[in-house]
Amino acid sequence: MLFIAGLVIAAFIGVFYVWRNTTNPSIRRYGVGSAVAVLGASVSPIVMGQCSFAEHTSSVDKLLGYSLMFGGAWLALMGARTFWDRADGKEKSSAAVAGEIRTGGFRLGVWVPWLLLSPTLIILIVFLYFPAASTFALSTKLTRLGAPKSIDVCFTNFTELLIANPFLLVAYPLIAIGLIYAARFWVTHSLPGTLSRRGADAASGVAALSVFVALYAMFSPGGLDANGLLHVAYRPVYLNTIIISVGIVAFGMIGGLAVAYLAFRPIGGGSIYRTLLIWPYAISPAVAGVLFFMIFDPTAGIFTHVMDTWFGIDVPNYRESAILAQSSIILASGWKILGYNILFYLAGLQSVPLEQIEAALIDGASTWQRFTKIVLPALSPITFFLLVTNLTYAFFEVYATIDFMTKGAPAGKTSVAIYEIIRVGVNNGELGRGAAQSVLLFIAVIAITMWQFRTSGERVSYGGS
Amino acid sequence: MKYRLLALLAVIALVAAACSSSSDDDTATTVASGGDTATTVVSGGDTATTVASGGDTATTVAPAASGEVTDIDFWVAFSDEARLGFAQDKAAAFNAAHPDYNVEVTSFASYNDVFDAAILAVDSGEPPGLIHFFEAATRQALDAVDSSGTPIFKSVTDAIAGRTEILGETVVLDQVVSAARDYYTVDGSFYSMPWNTSTTVMFNNMDILNAAGITEPPATWADVTAACDAIAALDDGPSGCITWPNHSWFVEQSLGQQGELLGNNDNGRSDRATEVFLESDGMMAYLDWWKGLNDAGYYTYTGLQRDWDGTSNAYLAEEVAMLVYSSSDTTFFDTNATFTNQASFMPSNEAVDYVGNLIGGATIWMLDGMDTTTEDGALAFMNFFSNPENAAAWHQLTGYIPITTSGEDVLAAEGWYDESPNSKVASEQLAAAANTPASLGALLGNVVGIRDIITLAIEDILVNDVDIATRMATANAEANKSLSEYELLQGG
């Protein structure tokens, strides 16, 4: 019943999508649109045996079931749209594209490009798509390494990470999306340079932050719910991940640019100096963790010892304060990625147009103005690239550093998403839970990357004319 | 030109990123368990290899050898030179004495790594012969099955089948000290061969204690608190007073001392444990005392869970006067302490009758499915490994208790205990324990996860000043959920 209702809603979504995205749609197009949407929506319930709509499931389970159905419908419609756009002449047909780039090779047959692509495809399937699909499958199971059986638990591994109230789960993202659209509306309806536009810009920033706040509110703080399900306290993990990743990226990139800008100036022995700056990058995250542990450890630490014996200052144990523990992780991880950022910024600085800087110099621009108005925009493609790579690093490669420096101390305040995945999934052997958290991290990274590509399209300048 | 340079740099960086990320992964897996990289070491010095390879020497030394050498893989969860080295030396000695066999020691970073690797190896059809796995996870080892549902380990008692000698090596399984034998006997069967076995003892810096006017190591919680009061009053005293790792083993020891059960069904010994008790009176009393010491500034928390190194360093650096620790490092402290180091029993709760401390450590498990020749070789090696001389040497090297009564006899005859009285404390403490389910210790499923829940809750209590009862109620719910899921998947 609930499943059928979902299909009916999906059909309406199909009609709505066609109405929004095509000019002068025919009745037939509406029919096809709703059929495609129904098809897309039924994939996940069929694969999972409609488990989320079973009798004993909680409303949050049903909500997740519906989200997956409508998400599937939306993806199917997006796929269908490429065909419609081609039919409507909005996009070049493949024949036209092939005509433009026609070369000898393609005339041999359709299978030739596939043959040439096959090594890559095989590697992608074996090492990427298959493990990814297995992770999705695992995330719906209660299972352990080496256990003789596993039990299908539908969305429980996800439900227990979220708050138990389905209405708030829907309301929070809607409020965040509403704020974003309202801010965008304000921006488009205000003139540049006016007070109103400045207010609108500020509102856009707040609206973007509201997404993070909404997610924070959606994750569970832990505890038992009315259905007797013990929730995982995932809210602190989410917060730690945000604080530590943002810290690492900010420290790594601002520090990297600052050092690169200084090192770029002509200095004696500059090349040796610049090479040395890049060295921390060659160190593995584990070693970075050990190094900083050796520096700040309260018993055996060098820094602690020096401060105590030379200056008589009693340095507190960094692992017993949340702020110190998180800062030390940011420092160690940021320091490790610093060399990488310096490398790219050094290279990027060489491509900053000298003529423009000279012209600005003649016009009387100060050093700071030259830096912000010419150098920074010229570096924007590199900054964008580094933002993506640094975020990926901050999300995925900090496990070893954290494990050596704090092991999540104090009481989980430095336990970020990836640390939690390995702790739960590998160390405790709860594979299903670990997989569910991986899926969550996977979605987060995809969402952030998509958002970056969208927003940076407006701000990144690739130079040229 | 500059664009070309940029492109070149980008390529170099990408290649470097690819290389480093793969190596990072390697490190990360090892690091997860906090030890050295797994290394394969073929045991057997030059002699053994020559003998085994069937050269001229081999024909003279082992005329009976058909030239076929039976390999036995022995996976060990130690990676430090002393303990791994001991295993390698003994394997080499065994190989030299039995040219038909080649026991090959492989080192892993942790017990979990050994176990996970063994399960995967069984699935892929190339299992090792013997693996080294820790005491509290005995339930997990008994529950381990292959893809067809057959248990992957074979009972050592069953395999010995009453023999007193295998391949010329005397069987010592029946000489194992009672504390270890009772711990590892499940459903009436002694499954695995004990190796490293210890208990918790307290190490005392007698120089500081004497300076504070205390002549005997504190025996009870009240004694410890009183001693800390006295030490805090010293002008040039240490910054802390006492420490021990925030490891669930110490909690389990305290429950044993107070006669409290951690799991139902007699700590999982009369039947499978299906419930854990993290809110018992004994638990509350222990945590109250611990938290009190911490709040008074007497207990030094290093800020890391399961921090063996940090606590040991704090003791050796005289930042604390007392250290509750594993007896496994008795020799290490005797050698490295620059002060008068005296071992004593783990302090206990004076308000209740003392029941008993439990063992800790690990045993050697034998995998099922080997042919008779290989299995006999594995059995012979295990009994050789713990023969009286080896058991005594192992004890002297580390401080793990001599695992057999015959080993104890060798040490007594040598006069070792008169020479190093600290080494006797662990055995004495275990001998003083009553043989009850509480003091034997719990056998629980998913013990790693449950221990993790306990230590995390304690860290929260120590660092964040949360209410003990409330925090343990949450931990209790989490641990019971974890155990019930384990039982659902793996119980019978």
C-alpha cells in the first residue's frame, strides 16, 4: 500500500519534471516522464524487497524508503532528460559529435572504443564499482567478519544514526533549502553595490551554513527511542568531522599559500629551501602522528619537557581538552599536507601574469592590493583543485594521525567519520554498521564535491581570453 | 615554458599522491593495531636451514628424513624483539631438533590482526597451523567457523588424545598451572595451549613511599588513598601518585576481586553469556574510587585508552609512585627502574571479601584440518615451546608466570625467586584466588567491542566529569546490544 502510494507520487514527480524542464511537452512526453519516474522509483524497493515498508518498521525507516524511491525517480528522469534534450535539438546528437571528431579509428566499428576502454573499465569495475556495491549491500545487514550468518536489517544501520522524529527529519532540510532559495531570491532582486545586496550576500552565507546546522540537528545524539532502538551518538562525530576537516583545510591552504608566497620571492639558495619545504608531504599520516605525539606527549614530549625545564611552564595534557586535542590533530594533519599545497602554489605563482602586476605597480597598487586583486584570482583554479584534494585528505586520510595522537580522546572528541568507521567496522568487527557509515561519508563527499563544482564555476578564473 | 613546468609539477604531484596514498594505507592498517609492520621471519639459523634443505649435513643428522619437510605456520601477535625473538629462537631450536619440520614464525601487530588474518586464510584455503590469540576472546575463537560451518580450531586435549610424548617431546599440557587451566577450560575441554599468562600486579616506587613514611606497599583501596595523601604532602614528591592503563582488563580484575560477575550464566561458563552487567555494585565501587583518585589529582590519566607505554613511562620517570600493570613486564621494570621497585598484589576493595584476581594473556590455538604428520608436529612444537626449561626462560625474560608446575620447579631449583622476589608475586596472587566463576573471569562474545564501550565510558567519566551511574547505564545498554547482536549471529 505504502509502496503503491510512493509509485503514484513518483508518477506525479515525473509529470512535474517534464513540465519544468521541457518547452511545449506533448501528452506522450508526460506519459513517458511518469513511466520513467515510476520505473526509477521501483528499483530500490524491488532490490530491497520493500523492507522499509514492512509492518514493524519505524516511520524513519519508511521515510528513508521514500527518499530512496524519489531519489531513484529523479535520477531516472535526469537520464531521460538527456534523450529529450537531444530530441528537442538542445544538445548535439552523438552522430553530430562523431561527425565533428571523425577520425580513422572509429570507422573500424562500434566495439573498437569499447575495446580500448576495456582495461580501464575492468579496473573500475573490479576495484571500484564492485566494492562500492558490496558496501551498499553490507550496509543493510547485521553481520560480522567470520560470522556464519548475517541478518537483513533494512535501514536500521542508518536509522540508528538519525533522530527518531520523522517530521523533524523532513522539516530541517526543507528549512535549510528554503533559506537558500530565499537568499538567492534576495540576491537576484537587489542591485550590486547597494546595502540590500550586501545584506543579501550575508544572508547567502548564513543560508549555506544552515545546511550544516540542519544536518547537525538530524543526526542522533544517542539514546533509546520509543521503538526501543538504541541510537548511535553520531552528532558529535559529525561535529568533530566538520571542525577538524575545516581546520585542516583552512590551515593547510592558507599556510601553504602564505609560505609559497614568501618562498617564491628571489632568495639565495631558494631552490634548496623550496625543496625542503615540500618534504613534510613525503611523510605518511602515521609518521606525522608519531612526530607530533613525541613533541606534545605530557610524559615523554619534547615540547612539554622544554617548557617545563627551561621556562617552568606546566603544559596541560593535550589529550584531556577537546580544543587542544582537535587543534593538535589539525596542526599535525595540516602540517603534513602543507608541503603539497606549497608545491602547487609555487607552481601556480609562476603563471601569475607579470604584466598585470607591473601595470598595477605603475598604477600605485599596494602589495596587499596586488596580492588580493591579481595574484589570488590568478591562482583560483589551483585553489579550487587544492580545496577538493585537501578535503578528500581531511576526510579519508587522518585515521593514522588520530590513532597515534589521541585514539579519539578525550572521550570521542577527536573521533571523526573515518576514524569511527574503522573503529566500528574493522576493530569491533561490526561490518554492517561500518558500511552504513561509509555510505554516509560517500554521500557527503559527493555532495560537497558537487556543491564545489557548482559554486566555483562562478568564481574560478582559468585565465586566457 | 612556465606552463610546461606547471604541468610537470602536477604530474609529479599526482604520481607522488598515488604512491604515498597506497603506502599510507599499508601503514594505516598496521597502525590501527599500533605496532610494527607484519614481518615474516623464517625461523631457523643457518644450521637449521642447512639441515632442512637436505645438504650433506642433513643426511648425517637426519637419516630418517625422507627429504620432505613439513611446514607449520605459527602466527604470533608480538612484534617486539624480546618476545617475538623468543618465539623465533624456540622455533629454530625445534626445527634443528626435528629436521622433518619447519616451524615458521610470522609476526602480526595485534591479536585481532592474527585472528582476522586466520579467518580470511581459512576461507582462502591456506590456513596457518597455529595462531596466538588472547584470553578474553576464547568465546570468539570457539565460535569461529569456516564457510561450511565447521569450527576452525581443534581442541588440543582431543588432539593429544592421552599421549604422554609426541615425536619425542614430553606432553606438558597436564602440568599447566591451575589458574590458567581453569580459565581456558570451557565445557570441560581444554582447547588451547597457554603461552603468555600474566595477572595484574602493582609496582611500587619504594623510595617515594618510604620518604612518605610508608613501609609496605598499599594492599587496599583505602591504603592507596592514604599513601597518596602522604605522598601529596611531600615537598619534592611526584606530580601524580598512581596510574594504570584505562584498559577493561583492570575493570575485569577488580570485579573478580570483589566477586562480581561481568556476564550472566556464571560469567559465561555454565552456558553462553547473553547479558553483561556494567552497573553492578562492584563496578560502581571501583569507578567511584578511581574517579575519586582522579579528582584528587592522585590518579594520572595519560589521556589515551589502553595506554601501556604512557603509564609505564610515567612510572619509570617517577611521575607516579605506584603503577598497576601487567606482571608481564616485571623483568622490564626490575631492569629499568632507577629506584627501588617492589611488586605487590593489585590493591583491592577493603569493604568486601577478596575473591580472586584472574589471568590475562594468550594461548596458542591449533587449526583443524591438518594431516596427522603436520598435526603431530604442531602438537610437539607446542609442548616443546612450554617445556620446563622454555617455560622458565620465558618467565625470566618477561615476567609472565611460569606456565607449568614443572617450569616453577626449574625456577625454584635455580634459586630464581630468591634472586628476584618481584617475579613471584604474580604466581602467588593467582594461587590466592578462589576458583569461582567471578575470579575466573568472563567469557563473552564480541569482547573487543564490549571492552571498547567500557574504556570509552571510563574516559568520559575521568575527563568530562559526567555522572558515573548515568554514563554506565548508557554503556550497559550499548554493551548488551552489542552482545545480543553477536549472539544472534554467532550463538549456536
